[in-house]
Amino acid sequence: MELTTQKHRSFEPSDDARAGANIAGMEAYRALVAQAEHDYEGFWARLARETIEWHEPFSKVLDESNAPFYTWFEDGELNASYNCLDRHVAAGHGERVAIIFEADDGAVTRVTYAQMLARVSRLANALKRRGIARGDRVVIYMPMSVEGIVAMHACARIGATHSVVFGGFSAKSLHERIVDVGAVAIITADEQMRGGKTLPLKPIVDDALAMGGCEAVESVIVYRRTGGEIAWNAGRDCWMHDVVANESDVCEPEWVGTEHPLFILYTSGSTGKPKGVQHSTGGYLLWAAQTMKWTFDWKREDVFWCTADIGWITGHTYIAYGPLALGATQVVFEGVPTYPNAGRFWKMIDDHQVSLFYTAPTAIRSLIKAAEADERVHPARYDLSSLRIIGTVGEPINPEAWLWYRQHVGALRCPVVDTWWQTETGGHMITPLPGATPTVPGSCTLPLPGIMAAVVDETGQDVPDGQGGILVVKRPWPSMIRTIWGDAERFTKSYYPQELGGALYLAGDGAVRDTNTAYFTITGRIDDVLNVSGHRLGTMEIESALVSHELVAEAAVVGRPDETTGEAVVAFVVLKRGCPRGEEAAQLAKALRDWVGKEIGPIAKPKDIRFGDNLPKTRSGKIMRRLLRSLAKGEAIAQDTSTLENPDILNQLGQAR
Ligand code: WT7
């Protein structure tokens, strides 16, 4: 693919955006890039000293002797919760608002840094009293709430490693994660509120624990969100408000080594089993704080709002850790963008005077649709003049949506930062800098200083600009994944494959760089991972869920481009009893969709299910996914089908259900 000239014009940062920016102008950016190239360790050591308050200073920077298990600042000691809370209170900022929490129903609560510190300390003391100690793993299955963030910091404070599971995951997915991570405790809520509806959480924890193999879980701590009726296991369950009631609001932080695992967050890979991405404490926190300053150009007066859920990496880095590490004021939102109407985000930006706004392309696309259908929820009806910088994350943003976002939300004034990164990278990797980089719709532009991103071919050789290839990172960086929990071999194979020479970090995305600007454009995943509404889903996970249904003999899952969700899940299914037709097929499709929802979670439900007597296979029995992808898109089959064992099957599977 040749991408010599950009299809879209570029937008220079305004003089206003440049003036006083943390990185002001491209010369300043290039100077930092040069510093990193010239003295890689010195560059990172300086940032580590600037962004973190060390309990014990480090003397070593990068250790590559056990590659690809790199370590950073290994002999330093720190505590993440201390860095996010105590140090701001000690500096006299205890009365500053840390969190402006807006509930689903619109109720607003403000929590200061001093209050956060007291709440985190009380819960940390309660965890210790229940026997939870440094190195233990705690699963957090919580709604978007102050309590969810407090739970993460309470773990960090005592040196326990948290593993947050998104509240939309099923009992089975939750169970798999509890067992894999070896959790000793679970922090959850009775129920959650989203879009005016009540959804269960504690009942799902009960179901997960009943599946067996979770004997290590001794405590289930329950935050009372709704007061809904829930079952109770007196020996194991306790209310959060009860356990913190008599605890001191002082808790000495547990000082941990820089490499101590702060958290494990599960994400989908190309095989069925989710990967427990293990992050460090120091390298991770450094980059969470630094990218707030660079990508969002954060300043003390800003009100930051990241709309992600704490169940995903974006919610870890740009809600729970990054903003707090700097002492920022941020909005945290419990609900959904379309309740009570699709003007909710715009109203909240106005109400809370948000200056830095960060959301997902899928949300933008669905709000464009809503604004076009009903002028009352159009951003033009709200005062968004507080905005300074607007960002997107999680999936490619199509130029039309980018231009709309810039015009109608950013008033042609706010720089748009399209940030490329991953659960594994810990923080931003390739992104415009709002006071420096000219932006181009659909491109995440240039790597941050210190990030050695490149595009290579299947053998690991650089490809010329304008030619598509595989996105890699050539040198380790502090916030990178340390390993896959319990599976070091899978870590090496997935991220440092021998085919590329074993020294390049393989992101799993394709990319192309522009011949004029060297800007990166991400062309999508190159493995069997789908991106639906910014959620990462493994095709094999969904296939395993489908074949675990008693009626299903075989299933293959592929992605299809979707106007709103970016990609949509399409499943091709062969039933044990033959191909159903008409009404029966429609009913079975619904039943299987619900089944996947129960097995994994509603986000994984196939949009389209197609039944056939068989799947298109080669004579050696390999499923031809290329053909399935064409069928899913409704394209005419242009590929060679001569190696196909059963060409007639294509007609049958071509029919959407
Ligand atoms: C995958 C990572 C990054 C935090 C949220 C998702 C895709 C992410 C972009 C972007 C194009 C993007 C990639 C990546 N992706 N950001 N700005 N442009 N694609 O984290 O669940 O680990 O998913 O999301 O395919 O590999 P994740």
C-alpha cells in the first residue's frame, strides 16, 4: 500500500495552544527526542526523578541482562498511593478537589486529596486486618465510583497487587480471572447503576465463587451502592462501610521495589485464554504522570475528564493513577453517554468546566448520530468553551468523526490528540502533542520522546515510509508490560517473537508511515483480535464460548467493519443437528447471542450469526478465514477458491441472519 501524500490537510496548533505548553513547538519535541536518542538511560532517569517521589532513590536505570524481562530503576523504593495522595497533602494541597464524582442520576460529590488519603488509609487498614498483605492479589469488580478508585489505592498502599475486572464481564469471565490471578479477596458492590438501570455485581461474584477453585478467596468486601437485595455468606462477606468504620485514617505506606507488580489487568490475545498483563510500580507510574503532562499538557488549573471505565487500562492510567500522581482535579462519571439523553457528555463538560476531555471514537460516532437525529443534544446547544484539548483512544478514528469532533466539540480551536497505545504499553506511545504537532485526521502522528516505534516486515527489517508493515517498539521503555502473569513463555512468544529477531516488541497492530511527515497511521490488528467499540476481543474466546453450547458443533468468528462500533462480531456456526432455517434459525441465533453474553459478557455478543452445514475449509481441513471475512462484509468472493474442499458452502453462509 502506497501512502505518499495525506488525503487530509493538517492543522497546526494555534498560538494559544503553543504558548506555555509543556512541550511548546516541534523544536522542543525534537530536542527531547534527541536527548532520548543520545542518552537513553539518562533521559529516563531524569523523568523518573522529576515525576516520582522516591522513598529510596534508584542507582540502576535499565537492566537488559535478562531480556526480554527488562527491569527499570530496580533498586529504588516507592509507594504509588503515597505518590498520588500523601505527597500532595504534605505539600499543602489537601483541600484541592481530587475527584468530582457525577452519579448516573446526576448527583455530584466532591472529594479532596485529604479525604481521599483518609479513605484509602482506612480501607488499607481494613485489608490488613483481614490478613491481606504485600504480594497478595485482590480482584476489584466495581462500578465506576470513588470507592473503586479508593480500592485500587488501598491495595497499592499495602503492596497488594490489584486486578480490576470490568463490571460488564460475566461470572464465568470473572471466575477465570479470580482463579488465574490467585486472588485472596474480592472488592465489589451490591449492584451498579447505568443509564437508570440497576445491574448486579455481588450476585455475579457469588456465581463466580460457586464455580469452584476459588478457595483462596477469604474475604468479599461489598460497597453498598444501591441497597438492593443480595445473598450473604456471613463468614466471607462484609460491608465496606462496616470494615472501615473503626479503622484509623492513618496507614503507613508499604514501601516496595520499583518492579513490584502494581496491578495485573487481563486482556484478550489471539488464543482463547485472556492474558494477565503485569505492570510494575515505578516505571508505570512515571509514564502515567509524564504523559498527562505531555499529551494532555496538564496544568494545575485544568479539569480533566477521561470517560473510560476503571476496568480497562485507560481507566487505570488516566483515572486512577495519572491524574492523581500530578494532584489534578478530575471528573469521574458513573453512567453512560446517552442517559438521560445523548447530550450528557456536553452538559457535564459545561457543568464542571472540563478543560481536557478524553473519550473513545465509538462514543463520538454514536453521539454524532444522536446529534444529527435530534438537534437538542447537539454539542452546539451547550457551552463547551472551557475545553482546551480533546483526545481519543482505543480504536482507529475515521477522519469524518475526527473532523466533526474537532469542529463541534473542539470549536476548531482545541487540538485533537489521537493517542495510540495498549494495555501492555501502560501509557501513550504514539500521539500528537497539543502545543507542538500539526494534526492530521486519522493519524496518531509521532511517537512520544523516548518511544522507539518503527514499522518492519515479517523478518523484522525496517520498511520504507509509505509501505505498510508491522508496528514494533525497538527499545524497552519504563511502563511496558513486565510479563504475562504465570506464563513467562507466552509473554516472550507474544511480544518478542523469534521471527522478528527476538528483540523487537510486537504490538500486534499494522501501521504505515507517511512519506512526507513520517506520521504513523494504524491500520488495525494483524492477529485474531477484534476491536469492538474500543473493547479488545479474541476471536478464539468467542469461538470457545460458542462451541461450549450443547447444540454447536463448530464455530468461526471474524470481524466486519461497522459504522458505529468500528468492528462488529460475525459468527459462522455449524450445528450438530444440521443447518436450521427460517424462524428456527432466528430463534437459535438469539439464543446463541445470549449464550455468548452469559459466557463472556454483553460486549462479546455477535452482531450477526450465520448457520451452515459446514465451514469453508481447505482439503487439509483448515478454515479459510479470509473467505469468511469477505462473506461477513457481504463482498463478492474475489479470492481463489480452488483449494476449497466444499465451495458450495459459500452461498449458504453468505446469507445474513
Ligand atoms: C489496541 C489496544 C489504548 C487503551 C485502550 C485500548 C487499538 C488503541 C488506538 C488508536 C488506532 C488504536 C490498537 C491497539 N488502538 N488506540 N489511537 N488508533 N488503534 O487498549 O484494549 O489494550 O487495545 O487498541 O489495535 O493494539 P487495549
